[in-house]
Amino acid sequence: MVKISLDATYAADPEPTGTGIYSRRLIAALAASQPFRNGSEYHLALCFRLGPYLRWARKGSWPAGCSIGPLLDSWSLPRRTSLFHGLNQRLPETSYPIRVVTIHDLFPLTSADYSTVEFQRRFSEIIWRAIAGADRIIAVSDATRQQLLRYTDAAADRIRVIHHGVDAPLILSESEKEEFRERVLGLKGNEQFFLNVGTIQVRKNIANIILALRRLPELRLVLAGGNGFGAEGIISLIEKEGLAGQVIRLGHTSRERLSLLYSTATGLVFPSLEEGFGFPILEAMSYGLPVITSHCSSMPEVAGDAAFFVDPRDVRQISEAMRRLAEDNALADDLRRRGYERAGLFAWEKCARETCNVYRELL
């Protein structure tokens, strides 16, 4: 039997963000697929860096048929693994027979404005090592593929684009939604709010959403995400502009609470400056939530014709898009319909199938 080992470290995180969600969902979809089911063709081994393994992974619940262990040579020797797949943009120094790596984004290489100098240095080392050692590179979008070709020496014939999937929405009652709006968000009656999902950081362009909100005193904004690079300045901007009463910060948010936010918001406002993929776009669409997003990077590729596109650096455009979506029911309904259809094109089963094809191509 062919053993395929995955670096599943980010899947063990109890509060997963983009890479962690991708890792969890892909693992589940691979384990459920025919080549891995009941050990028919491949065996799936999940490897975790030692700290996350000891803290979370060894106590976690993983798909049937998967073995788990620390990412150490003593557990995952090359002679025992036919193919190693790094799900999180990195590969170990161990020389496995075949190596695959998934690249999610390259923002530390593309701009000095989105992270610290030290992070850029460490990220560059990890990326360059992974690209040099990979037999195949999975890019999560064509936008990421284009960045690989522009900013690294990755060979075009080694790159495969495989999009993420999106989870089915959770079904909620009207009473659950109303209670959430009133008890958690403190909203009254038909008060409207826009939602932003993701880490509060410079790259996500939260500052321009705040400046756009300044022109819309009748609307509220909910930020669902932990603090990242530049969060302190963004929070200071909220205070400086006198918008503390309009902005609700929830921190990292569970899937259950996110489902309530997607189900009760007026729209998702996601004018990020750069994204490798952009999970929240599809998540919002799957709930029938209209989306405002950027006309650059991977956002048009993910959103298709189902979003209201803006120039992320133009505060007036962001503000006008929010105002129109809040006031124009016909526009909102059209985006809901298009969004449902668009989200239906992305499935984790498809992601797993295309990933398996990469394995087969190499094996």
C-alpha cells in the first residue's frame, strides 16, 4: 500500500484560520474519497510539528483510517513514505521520494507593508526552500500561480491550480438569528450592519472600511477576526474617528457564530489589498449574503460575476457600495442569487479529487 504523509500541523489549531481550515477540510475529503477509503489504494498519515502534536493533535478527532504522529524522522522515515505533501507552504528538510507543497499566498514577498521585516525574512526562507524541493506546487488560485511565476523561480510546468471548497451553510431558525442580533451584537429593530471576516491587519484593508463607514452613520460594522500586523493602528483609527459605537470587534469567531453573522448581516465588505484565495467570499455567498470585494488579486477569480467590485484604495467607492447595498433591495437580491450559484461551483470533494490527481501524476 502506498503511504502518503501530510504535514497537517495547521489542522490541529483549535482556532483555525484559512490554512488551518483548508488542511482540515482537505484531510476529511481525501479520507472519504475512494483511493483512501478502507485502505483501498493509499494510506493517509497525518504529521504534526511536535508542539501542536503534543498540545492538540494527539487528543483530536481525525478521520477513520488515518494514522497520526509527530513530524519527526523517527516516525515518518522516507522509506516508509512514498509521497509527502506540505499543506502549509513548507516542506521539511527530510528528502522524501516525492514532495508536494501547497502555496496559499506570497504577500511577504510582494510587499513590505503587510508584515514585519523579520517575518518577511523567515517566510522567504521557508518559501524558497519549499519551492526548490517540491516536485509539484499546488497554488490555491491562478492569482497565486501568477505571483509564483513573478516573484520566485518556480517552473510553470510544476504548478497546478486547485481551488478550495466551501462548507454547506448551517441551518438557523429566525429566533436564533434575532436573539443573536439583540443579545450578542446589541442591535435594535432593523438596524443594519456590514461584516468583515478575517484577521485585523493592514493587508485586509480594514482602515479604508473604517474611513468608508465614517460616511455612513446609520450603519454598523462587525469585525470577526483576531489581531494581526497593524491592528493597533486600525483600532486607534476607530477611536480617532469617533466610531467606537459603530464598530463591533468580536475577535476570532467560531463557525457557529460566523454562521449567525453571515445569516444576519446586510453584506460582507471584503476589500482586501491582496489574497491568495479569500475564504470569506465563498462562505458569505453560501449563506446568500451579498459581497463587496476588491477588483484585484484573487478576488475576481473567486467571486466571478457574483460580487460588487471596488477599488480597495478608493474609500468613496467602498462607501458607495455599502450604501447602495443597504438601500437597493433589487441589487442585494441579485447578488444573493448569483452568490448561491457561484458558491455551488466550489466543493471540497472536487479539491480532494484534483489533489489526488496530482499524487497519481507523480506516483
